[in-house]
Amino acid sequence: MTQTSPEADYIFEALLLLNKQTSSKFERCAGISASRLQLLCKLYQVDEISQTLLQKEVGIDAAAVTRHLKQLEATAMVMRRTKPEDNRVTLVSLTDYGRERIITFRQERSQFVDRLLQSFDETQRRQLADMLQVMNGHMSDMG
């Protein structure tokens, strides 16, 4: 059996805790989950997109995307419709209300990150962003 280093154990546990705390505290502050905000941000970039393509682009499983979209539809932020040429395809778009709300949510996200990183200077923020990008790349390589 291979021994793990205390540093590796700490980093792993810290990443898990940070993920858990970030998700719950962001949702409390902004009033929306990070996953739903991710969907809204993607929809903000396009006029309309198929639900399947949206799911692939944000990397959230299909069942979760359906649940999130139903909830967002119930709050009048998104609209779903069947593609006229192919009834098997569901198209998703932001409503006007959703476009208004996304601006507020993005401001909330920016303020949240600023508070989280308040003791970091610009160089440290860039370094952190670079390290996170490398880590995400490694995670993608792991399959």
C-alpha cells in the first residue's frame, strides 16, 4: 500500500471543504445555486440552445440540468420549447426577466469572489487563476 503525504491529505481535504463551503455560502448570498448560475450564464451568451448541447457545454449531468431548468422555468427566468422541425429536441432560452436577473447574479458572484480573495493582491489572484487552470487541465486528463 502506498503512503500518502500529510501535505497531499491536507490539500485534498482543503479542496473538498472549500468546494462545499463555496457552494453553500454562495447560494445563501446570491439566492441561486452555482450550477443554476452556470446555466444562466451560458444562456446569456446565446439566443437559444438545445438542452442537450447546454448540458454538454456546462458539464452538468442531464437529469440535473432538467431539474435546474424546470426550477428556472418556474421562476420565469428561462423558457423551453420543442424544436418545430424535430420534436425530440428541446430548445432553451432566457426570458427578458432572466436576462435582467443574470446581471444581478453576476454582480453577486463578483462580490462573492472579491470577498473570498480580499487578502490576495493582483499577482496572487493571477497566480491562483493560473494554478486552477492547470489543475482543471489535469482533472480533464484524468478522465
